Amino acid sequence: MLIEQVRATCPHDCPDTCAMLITVEDGVATAVKGDPDHPTTAGVLCTKVSRYAERTYHPERLLFPMRRVGAKGEGKFERISWEEAIDTIAAKLTSIAAHDPQAILPYSYAGTMGLVQGESMSARFFNQLGASNLDRTICATAGITGYKYSIGAAMGTDIEQFQDAKLIIIWGGNPIASNLHFWTRAQEAKRRGARLIAIDPYRSLTAEKCHQHIALLPGTDAALALGLMHVLIAENLLDNDYVARHTLGFEALKERVKEWTPAHTAAICGLTSNEVIGLAREYGQAARRGEPVAIRVNYGVQRVAGGGMAVRNIACLPALVGAWRHAAGGVQLSTSGAFPADRVALQRPDLKKSPVRTINMTTIGDDLLRAASPDFGPKVEAVIVYNANPLAIAPDSDKVMRGFLREDLFTVVLEHFQTDSADYADILLPATTQLEHIDAHLAYGHLYMMANNAAISPMGEAKPNTEIFRLLAARMGFTDPCFSETDDQLAAKAFDKRHPRAIHFDWESLKRTGWQKLVVADAPFADGGFFTPSGKCEFYSASMLADGLDPLPAYIAPYESAASNPELAKRFPLAMISPPARNFLNSTFVNIKSLRGVDGEPYLDIHPADADARGIHHGDMARIFNERGSFVARARVTEKARQGLVVGLSIWWKKLSSDGKNANQVTSQRLTDMGRAPTFYDTLVEVEKAPS
């Protein structure tokens, strides 16, 4: 028996980007484990990814190209050859492109975070074709945009430093479920005497294990940050030297936050004045004592109308107290900006013949239903879906479904399984999993360049995304030599080795070692050096003013709340958020029975007072609804959800839910204040006991 161990990388949309070791026995992957030598993975994988072999060898894997034979959405297909599949797709795209290639739209996101299997050969193909651009905003662009206005780049505290912090604020995240290796560091800090505080409308698994939980109203994080600034400035809990040397606009900020008294802030946030004062003092006084204070802000904060501003405000706090002086101080939203990924070399935007329109992936429901017009351009006639499951993950789901039901829409889906979106495909193509292809990865929670080696041969007739787009390019007569590059050649271009942070990058070396750390200072902003135009943390941002935004930290109320829209709140009085379930990652892993079996079905957490008022008991089926749609879930009556809030842990495949629906039936296509991102957590609903 031949036994070998292959270095690999977790491809999923998680900050941890774990280093994996795959045990292969006679060509079969028998074990998937974390690399014990990788400093952040430390030998530990989450429950989801530790089952990756189960996912790869799942009996329902798509193994052959398929053609639809039933009605759209019915999920009936027949097997065809790769030659027939490629010929059919190429003929249809050629026909559409003859009158306007912008009628063709790619739809992809983070089904894999790999730089090769994500957007490399696929981007080249669509650039050469002249297809519409996809604005890939569905996760992080609001927060990243706001963060950059303050800090200048998506960089911050290194995860490997957090265990030395003395105060850690976990703001808008549940790392036990979605950032396990940060949580390990936070737990170590706690053992060393650090205090942990969670800010979250919901008492998540993480919030339960922190010393304090501050349960503010959804969408009011920006207001809380302003209130903290008010107290810090009013009580001079500042690092005045750091503020003077490394920030811009302090006097204007000081004037702006005068109105954000603890009482005013508490009224907006649904808190007490003492909670606002206590948090500000704890943060400021710890920093004044010279202790490292750190904030881990996550993307839950940004999924509301003012989400970008909320992250922008939070990112100002460390500079006020001089937290950046310490390697274990500051704030982390994402480390992705530290990686000099060479996307120009990978994606070849120069292949575009002329400028093309951009369609936002968040508004796909509306855009698939739009007619041609001078403002919009041509009607969308073809969608190529890869690394995504829009029928499950896009907001306002009834509209998304109606769009994909169009008989005149040609849909191709590249997938591992027959997902909700796959059911609407005209041509369904089998893609390889991470164990079956090569890839290069950056991370957004640590600072290591990562390599993924193929551990096993592709199952059935599955092909890597790159190979599928190579075949399409060849069939459509694209002759640029870039379409012949191998996956190894693509991976060798993943990072720009001319950049000082990646000067040591070499793909062949990275494949052997599995991971290499960027060249980054332990405390990147200890002496300023922010990546803003001024080189300072910008409390006042001229860039924001130029972009038509308030240049100072501000509060933007949710679209849907009792305070901002009282008439809507009379009909739909409960706020709803839909954070990830612990055993799923967006819609990935929902079909893995050993993981789905932990929950068994969709649940809705509802406060006892809200349940009593509606005659709902623990274990009842509840119907959650608003003007956009409805779904049903099993009610869990619990004080984990603050009064006035319901929590639908997500995202379930619709076909695996009792009513064929999920939480995105009720979410909105409205966009955030900046970054053009979705407002999943800016949703009002009503709940009633579902008919038996």
C-alpha cells in the first residue's frame, strides 16, 4: 500500500484559511487533518472541514456533465459528454455575444477562496468575451470600504498577537462558529487574565463565554462607537501624543461627538448609559495603563444601511487611545490587504475590448427581471454560475427564483452537488473539490501565503474551474496564449514578488512547504504609517467627502427599524438577523448529513416575551414573514435573542427545508451606505405560529 501525505489549504470563506495535511492511501484520501506546524492552524480544523473527505466522496457528488430535461427548478437532468456540453455552451454564448456580449453575466463568489480556481482563467474568459462585470459585494465590501477610509488598507492586528492582549472586544462576530483559531488565541488571553467583551444583538456561543455581553439593537454599532468616542474624549482617556502625531481631524471629531452623550447613545442602541460609560472607561483606562487593548470586528456589523460607517467608526477607536503602539493592540477586520495578490496578471483585464457595464451580485433578483433599456443595457440572456449558490444566498429570494425561472435565460452551473441553483441550470458541469486540484491562497485572518496541492485524481469526469474555462475559450476560438497556461503557471503569478511583503514568494517552494508568512511588522502602525492619503488615521477623510459621504464619523440609521420607519414597524415589529449556523459555511456543508444532523432543521430563536405575545411555544413551527416573502422554522424560545429580535441561523438549502424556503425570502436587495453591499441584517419581520 502506498501512503503519502499531501499539503493542502482549506478553500472556504473563513478568516482562518487552515493549512491541511491529507493522508492518501493508494490514491484515496483517508484523513484530512490540520497541519500542527502551521502557527495559526496548530493542527486543529473546524468540525466542518474535518469532514472534508466525506464531502469529496459524498454519494451525491456531481460526476458527469448534465443537460436539463425537466422544467427549470425541477432538477431533472440527463448525462451528456463533455464535448456536447462545451459545444452547447459555446454555441449559445457565441450567438448571444454576436448582438451584445454584455447580455452574458458571470455569477461567482467565495465557494473557493483560491486565487487560481476563483478568478483567474474564468476572469480571462469573460474579459475576452466582453461579458458584463459582476460587482462581487455580497460579503465584505461595505466594511472594507469603511475601514480603508480610516486606516487606508485592510490590515490590522496579527492574529498571532491577540493572546497577549489584556482586553479583547469581539464586535459583531461569533468566532467559535466562524473564526475558531482567533477564538483559541482569545481563550489563551483569557487564561492569562484578559477580559473579553462581546458586542452583538444576539447572545451567541461566543458571547456566552465572554465576561460581558453588550446586546445592542441591530444596526446601531456606529452609534455605540460614537458614544464611546464621546466618553473617551470627555474624560481625556486618550493617548494625546499618538493623536497629535498620527491622526487627522481630531478637533472636528471632538466637535462631532459632543452630541453623542451616554444617554443619547444608549437610547439609540437600546442599552443603558452605564453600559456605554463602562465600556468606554474599561477600554480607555486599560490603554492608559499601557495594556494592549484589541478589537476583533467582524462582518456582521456591516450588513445594515450604515454598515460601512459603523466599521469606519470602530476603526478610529484604537488611534484615540494609542492601542496601535502594541503588537497585541489595535483592531482587525481583515488581513487581506497585506497580501500583494497579482490579480492583474491572473485576470488579465487588458483583454477587454471596451468598457462594459457592471451588475451588482446583491441585486441579481431585480436585474434578472429587468428589460433592456438605455440605463441598464441589454437584458441578461445568460448566467454562468460558479463558486456560488445564488438561489440560496442572494437576498429577496422570490425575485431571484423568478429571474432564474425565465425560459429565455440560458444558465450554466459549475458545482460539486445539485444545489438549489443547480436545479435551474440548462447545463450542469461537475467541478473538482479542493482535494482534486491546485490552488494558491491568501487569507483574511492571518498573514500566510498558502499552497494547495492536488491530493487525489478528480472524481468521475469532474474538472477544475480553470480547465472548464480553458475548454470554453478554445471552443470559442480565443487564441491569446494566456488561455493555455496551466494551473501551476497561474499559481506562480498569484503574488507579486516585486512587493517587499512577498519578496520571498516562489511557487515551487510554497508548494513544498505549504505556507510562507508575509514580511510584516508585528505592530504595523506603532509609529503611524497608515495607508491613507495623509499617512495618518483619518478621523476626517477628504476621500469620503470626494465620494459624496460625510467625512467624519456619523450614524446612519437602519432602513428598517422602529426608530427609522415606524409605520413599517407597526406591521413588522421584530428585527431579524440571520448569522451563520455553526456547522454550515454560508450554504456549503448543508448537504453533509453528519453536519446537518446536529441541527436537523432550520431554527428561529425568539425571546420569551415575543413568543408569549404570539402564542408561540418552544418547539412550535413558526412562520416568519414580511412584504418580500416568508419561510418557516422551528421556534426556540430563548433569552439569547434580545426582546424585539429574532435570529434565524442560516443558510439552509431551500430543498432541504420543510417549506422549500430559507431566511433570504425576507431579506432586502437594498445596499449599504458605501461599498454597494447587502443589508441582510436590516430586516423587519412578523412571526406567527405556523399552521400544522
